[in-house]
Amino acid sequence: MFSSAKKGNPDAISTILGEGTEITGDMSFQNTMRIDGHFDGNLNGEHLIVSATGKVLGDVVAASCVCFGQIVGNLTVEKLQVKATGRIDGTVSTNDLEVESGSVLSGEISQKKKELRLVHEDAEDKDKALLTH
């Protein structure tokens, strides 16, 4: 049951802050963390889920974040989903943003800088690709 969390499966929740629980301080986590209670501090990890009863007061740095509850602070994430019950107050920096109707997103939103690359394609390779289609 716990082995999939060790392999980096984002669907396997490895850390849970239960409803009614309050924690103050900074935390780093691996795999997926779900917050059902209140967390006051900065979070740094892979995949964060803030449930409808969850609240985070602090900055979040993660690969992905799904917010059903409330986050007050700055978010730096690759992918952010704000669900209909979600509320975010703060600065968001992300490459991939999904906001459902009914959610609240208050603050500044910026897209992370992407590296631009020039891809050289030989004319001969391009002609071969066209002939195979």
C-alpha cells in the first residue's frame, strides 16, 4: 500500500495533515501531501493538495498544487489547479494554470519564463516527413 508513494506516484498520498490539526513552521515533503487542517508556514515539495477544509498561510514551492481550500501566500508551481471551492490570495508563478468557475484567485499571476530553443531541421528530413504522411 505504501510502496507506490516511495516510487513518486503523484496519486499516492504520503503525508496528511488531518482536519482539526494545526501546524506552525516550515516543511519540506516528498511525493504528495494533503492538507485537511491548517498549516501556518512555508511548504516545499512535489505535489500538494489542499482540501476544502484545508488552509495554508505561507509560501508554497511545488511541482503541482491542487487547491480545493484556501492558500494565502505566494505560489511557485509548475502546474496549479484551483477548484470551484478553492481560494488563493497571493502572487502565483506557474506554467500551467487551471481555474474552475466559482473559485477565487486574488493577486498577481505570472507565467514562469520558458527557455526558448531553436530547432534546426534539415530540408531533406522535412521532405521525408511530408512523404510519409
